[in-house]
Amino acid sequence: MDRLALLRRMMLIRSFESALAKRRDHGFQLLSSGAEGVAVGLCDALRNEDQLLCSGRSIAPSLARGLDPGAVMAELLGRIAGPNRGKAGRGHMAQPAAGFFGAHAVVGGNLAIAAGVALALQQRRSTAISVCVFGDGACGSGALHETLNIAALWKLPLLLVCDNNQIAIATPREQALAAARLSDLAAPFGIAAVTVDGTDVISVRDSATGLIANIRAGQGPGFLECISERFFSHSTATRETRSAAEMEVVWSRCPILRLTGQLRAEGVLASGAMEELQHDTDRQVLHAIAFAEASPFPNSAEALSHVD
Amino acid sequence: MLTESVSATVKLFFREAIARAVSESMRRDDRIILLGQDAGRFGGAYKEFSGLYGEFGPDRVRDTPVAEAAMVGLGVGAAAAGLRPLVSITYMDFLMLGLDPLVNYAAKARFKTGGQITTPIVVKTTAGARGQGVAHSQCIEAWMMAVPGLKVVAPSTPADACGLLKSALTDSGPVLFVDHKRLFSTAGEVPLAESFVPIGEALVRRTGTHVTITAHSYMTRIALTAAEHLAEEGVSCEIIDLRSLAPMDVETIAQSAGRTGALLTLEEGQLTCGIGAEIAFRIRELVGPIRMARVGALRAPVSSNPVLEAACVPSADRVIGAIRRLLNN
């Protein structure tokens, strides 16, 4: 993608979440605003046949992977036009045929699953890779250690991407994790590991591309830590615990403003172009909402479908 | 007798029946891989995977580190992505470490994705007491029966071990296959021809008229021993080998219990929220009020001390006593 397309994708996610958060009929949502650069930069480094897995914070990963915004909105609003008929919601949305193997809302729960997907790809001699996005909160889990160990031993085609937004619900990352950098967690296993600024979409894309080249060459897994921001509280139903002064700093690190600034400085973004982009993405989101609202909820009999 | 003479069998140990089921299945379906601690060259803790590493090689028979959460997680992920993994968790006690991917992902995958992801995984594990103590002896099948979307099978004979494991390896899954430390060295006739035992069908192991006994896995042998002794007293026991715990063949139990009018449930695990409690309620719903009793482990951990272990888990003597009391009431 060119940089304008990356910008547009990030703006779509921001606009999508903004519209969704204004509603009251979605239960609650886990927003990705502030971390759009991670998902968008990462997905730009992937091929169609690759599989992306993520945590319950699934809006940016799913939209960045190219899922239809209307279908995603329908899933989040519990409508049958969602890829999972509204049964998965934010926590478990999946569309494997589109390269989005899916979210899993158990923190750290998708790490070994993603390694299993990588094992299946390796066993079939596929050139595709498995990619798992998880938060800093998952880095304290034993599942990460177990997965890193086996993935390194078996040289699995697996890219682990830590979207380190530096806070897990209300616990600051430095209170929960002893490692200086989260990419250090991969080092003892001999896994290629990089830490980048997750608010720089280009840097995320380029680092992911480098790691993925090695993975596809059969050199085993990679680990990419992206230091991002969480612009809102943990979920739309959770109170914010950070101070106004802290939030000032958080908001100053906006991936969209960062890329916009670069493009303006280089003269790539003409005056008025931003307004036009904003208008386009807002309209796309309105269409997504209209599509979702036109779709019904599942019939209550579906509570028993696809169980056994 | 005619059918017996034409259906040729071979005598196998239980552990050999498992190896045969895996071997036949892996030859038929190259999506099947085996993951387990010491499952490779070592051939499994009970030699139940003997020969597989040599036949199928290190890509399909993979030794894993001691990492149950990742082992089950990898198996579940690989299943979701198109393989048919058989994951061996040496003891059922350690399955607790791998329950997250099995319960939170595999058992719900088809439901939560609206049918887009299925997880045809078989997790094989070994339950039961044989001198190994409080964290190597447990039977937690009843916990697993409470998980929607998870199938649980627990054979008592080599033929059923072979046939059920083969069915599990063709099932849409997930399936938990539970064997028992005291069964691996038992022998039995297994059909020479490739054969499958359907999941969800109980088997009447012994016919009788006075009381119905339900059991599974090693406890089926305890029930058979008890029935032999009771027959000498003129008590006729019908023994139902459950074989499949989820789904459970309640119809076969109800048919028998309705006829005998007395039901004794036998399990090696805990009675609280146990298999017997589940069976009793469902039979009560189907058959109405009949005499019922249950036998299980004492409400205590299972010690490695031989005296305490024997005191804790059910024996033929305890079953005999319980049946005498049930029928005399």
C-alpha cells in the first residue's frame, strides 16, 4: 500500500470506533484507537494466504486485514450479517477465508493457537505464515513462554506481535512485567526480536516485513514489539484511571497525526485532502452501520446451533 | 456362535490396541499427527505409542517439552487450521494445565464462529489410581462432561480402546479420550479387520435381572468382579459399560434400569456432581422412581500410600456391599 492508503485505513478504524463508541447497543467494546499503526502496518506486510490472529481487541486487526466494515459492524452489534452470525462479537470474530483466523478474548489464549496454525502451515509445506497480535497484558502469561519455546524448537512460521499499549486495564506495564523491553522475552529462545514505535505505521510495516522474510525463509519465528498508545479506557465500560496530564502525553502520540504530518511536510498531502479523506471514511462507516442495522439479530434457536 | 467364528480376532494388550488404532489412522489420513511428552522414540509412558515414531517419523510423531497448555493449544490451533492432531497428556491431572485451549477455544470454536472453524483434535489422557499419589491419580471425567461441545470417551477393553480411538480420529471433535493406568497391561480380543466403535453407544457387558450397574474404564472390570461374586449369592447384575460419557447413551441405561428396577452407578472419581449424579437424575426423569445408589471415591485426595489409596477408590467389595444394601432396602 502507498502511504495515503495506509493513512486512509487508519482513519477508517478511528472513524469506525468513534461511531461505534457513540452507540449504546453494543454491550461494550475494546477500542484500538491509538494503536491503528500497529495493525495497519503489520497487515501491509502480510500476503493474502497468511493468517492473522489477535486478542479480543479485534477492531483494528480485523479492519486492517481488509474485512468488510459492514460485516464487522454487524458482528459487533450482534447481527447475523456478521462473519460469525453475531455469535462471536468483538472477542471471537473470525473469517479464516479472508486471512483473519480470528480473535480470542482469553488474554494470551491465542498464542499457542497461532503456533498451532503455524504448525499446520509448516506441515503442509505452505509458504504462508501465522501472525498473532497480543497486548502487553499477555506477556506475563505462561502461555507466551511455552509458545516461544516450542515455536523456536520447531522453527514454526510464526510472527508474534506485541501491541504494547503500556497498560493492562489499569495496571501500568512496568508494574506487571519485569523485562526491560518486551522483545527481550524472545531473546533467550534465539528468536529474532525487534522493538519499534507502534505509532509509526511505516516503521511497523518495514520491521514486520524484515522479520517475515526470515520466517518465510524457514528460519523460525519472529517477535515484534510495537510500543503504541491506548487513547481510551480499557473498554467502553471501564473507567479511565490515567490522569489528564498522562492522557495529554498519550494523545500526543497519534499514529494518524504522525503520518499526516510527514505527508504534509513532504507535500504529498494537498490542502483539503485530509478533509476529503475524513469525509470518505466517515461515509464508509455510515454505510457500515446502515448495513449492520439492516441485518436482524439471530433467532434465539441459534443458541443451540453449531454446539455439537 | 456363528458370528464369533467368522469375525476373526487377535489378542492384544490395551496399550497395543491404542498403538494399532493410531497407526491405522495415521496410515489412512496424513493430517493426523501425534504430539506428546516422550511420545516419540520412547514410545509413550505406557508404551502405548510403541512403533509409531519408527513408522511415521519425527514430523508426524513429535516429542514435546513439558508444556501442557501449549501442547493442547498447538493441537487445537493445528486442528482449526486443517490437521487432525492427537495430543497425549500423560496424566489427567495435568490436563488441568491445558484446559484453556480445550475448553475456551476448541469446545466453542464451531459455535462462536458460526461453523467456520472446527477443531478435530483428540486429547488422550490417562486417569486412575495406581500408587502415584494425589496429583497423578485423579479421574475428572465428570468436569469434562459439563463442557458443551466436548466429547468424552473412556473405554474399558482393548477392542473398545482401538475402535473408539479410531472413531475419535475421524470425528469433527474435540474429543477427550480417557484411558487408565491399570488397563494398559490388560489383554482382550480385538477384531483383526479394521473396525470402529461409534461414539455415544454404551454396551451391555453382562446381562442380569436384579440390578443395573453403570461403569466405565477400569471400574467396568471392578463391576464385573463384583457381579461374579454376587452371582454366587443369586444376585443377577446387568453391567452397562458406558464407553462414551459425552454424549451418553442414556437410552440403554434407562432400558436396563427400567427392567431391573434398581440402579447402581460406579465411578472412580468424586461423587459430588459426578457421573452417577448425572445418570441418576436423567434416569429418574426417564424411568421414574427406582432404587438407586452410587459408589465412587471417598471425598479425599488419593494417596500414593497403598493402604490409603485402596481405602479411597472403589473396590469390588464396596460395590458388593452397596448392592446388597440397595436390594435389601
